[in-house]
Amino acid sequence: MIVTTEISRHWLARSAMPLMCLVLTTACGGEPTATTTAPVEPTTTAAPAAIQRTAAPAVATVSAAIAAAVANPARPADDVARDADRKPAQTLMFYGVEPGDEVFEFVAGGGYYTELLSRVVGESGHVTATRVAPERITGGRLPNVTAADDGEWGLAPNSVDLIFTALNYHDVINLKVERAPLLANMLAALKPGGIFAVIDHSAEAGSGVRDVGTLHRVDESVVVAEVEAAGFELVETTDLLRNPADARTLAVFDPGIRGKTDCFVLKFRKPPTS
């Protein structure tokens, strides 16, 4: 059995497949191909129970594999320039990425994290990525990365250690993708106990989905509620990419905040007994 999904219609110009898909937007130091669409109707989602927060891992506790991946001289200079804001070593350590892992990156975009994930998991691991920039993987420069189609991920059930998505969940909502079946497919692909990593631009508390199409932000509580409803467990979250100076009232592409938005970092898990 292969896990498949149907996403939304906005990438047809970039795909020969009659699928539905997402529009990529990134701004936490990002490499955007931005599209602004009409916002979805605001909804009210009950806030989740208290979230367990943890301090960001100190650099000294970062594994050798992650440290080597971040320090790899083959990384593009533009990626390295984003590291100060994205804190990749601590972020990947928070999610427990290890050599040998099977990783699925949902909407990889420019491939900043794709490259790091590829180098951490190494020859014994593998990364499957949707919507990854072709230049990131052409010429075999990341031989353990496979580009997947939007509607055919090629993942067997219970085969993935980590699903990773950064700065995309608000777009899934904005484009009115049905999240329940999408999340169900992700849950099916993960091994029992596998991790679902979600990073996104934070909207004002209580704003729900009001800002997903205008500011490209989403209320953290909406994401938590939807992902938990799909059967995932929220393990913990960290303030690693928080920015108290971000009032969360500007669009993420605004020069005054671009690359330095307040971002939530959530770690979900597929129940070990699934």
C-alpha cells in the first residue's frame, strides 16, 4: 500500500498532474514564491490544553551528526546566512533527527531544511520531499533525497520516522485544503511513535485563521487542535524561534519583520500503540 494525498489546485502551472496543491510561502528567513489569496472565513477553534514547553537545546548538546551537517562547507552561502535566525542545529536536535532516519518533508520549497535533513540522516537514511526546488537536488548533490509528486508520496504505511513541514500550515488552511484527510495520510505514513514537526508564523492569540491569507500567519491553537483531532499527540513545544519583538500585525514578507517573525515550533507524535 502506498500513502497518497490530494492537495489543492494552485500549482497546476508547475505540474502536469491534475492535482490539488499548496502555494509555497516562506519568510522565517525564507526563500518564497509568494502568492496572496483571499483569506478563508474566520473560525473559532477551542484552545488546546496547556502546552508543555521546553527550553531550546543548548548548542553544546547538539549531536555530532547535526553539528557536522550545519557546518558542512558544501551548504549554499544563502542558507548559512539564514542560520542565525533559523537556529537549525537546535531545531533539528529538538526534533531528534538522527542518522538512518526516514524523513518526509512536506512542501520543501527552496530546500533549506532538505539539505540539512539529508546530511544528518546520511547514507543510511533517506528524505522524501514534495515541492523541493530542483536545483537543490539536481546532479546528485543530495543522493539520498527523492522528490515526490503532490498526490503520490510513495510512502508505505508505518515507514517514516519524521514528517517535517516548516512555514506551510497556514497556506494549507488559506487554500481551503481539507486537513483531516491530509493529516490522516501523514499519520498513516509515520511509524508508531514517529514525530510530526510543524513550524509556522505565529498570529495573534485568539485570531484563529483570520490572518492566513493576508499576513500569512496562523494562531498556534488552531494547528494544535487540528493535528490532535487527527490522532497525533502533542509532545512538547519550544520557544526556540519566538520573537517577542514581533507584534504579529505585519505580513511575514514585510521588510520590517521578514526573516525574523515570531514562529511556533511544535512536536507531535503518532501514538506508540497505533
